[in-house]
Amino acid sequence: MHTSNALDPQSPQARVIYDLGIVSTIVFILVFVIVTGAIVYAIFRFRGRDGDLEPKQIAGNKRVEMIWTAIPLLIVVFLFALTITP
């Protein structure tokens, strides 16, 4: 009896799809770890303490907004580029 395994691609096309899935998963894990780490750091580093004054409120920072827009865009472009066949 022959059993198939989704994690053992048998054709060249299946191998490419499998490899793309592995790379995508690695990228997703890296993004998750970085974002989670930044959130945990911010929670502990900037938590309020008794007697703290209200922090200065800053509205808008074009540089930061461009960075947090550009990084996801670059990730999507990278993943898209991986799907283009030569």
C-alpha cells in the first residue's frame, strides 16, 4: 500500500510550492517573533508607575509612519518575487 505525504513533494512543481511554503513560514515566524518581542519589551519598559505624570502626546511622525508602512510592503514584495517563475 502506497501512502502519500504532503510534506514529501513528488514533482518539480510540488517541490517549488513546498519550498515557497517553507520560506513563507520562516518569514511569518520571524515577523511574529519580532513583533511579539517589541510588544513585550514596550509593555515592561514603558509601563506606568505610581506618581508618573501623563506622558507628552505626540501626533504624527512621518518617518515612523513611512517605516511601518514600508517594512510590510517590502515583505509582501519579497514573497511576491518568490512566486515569479523564471
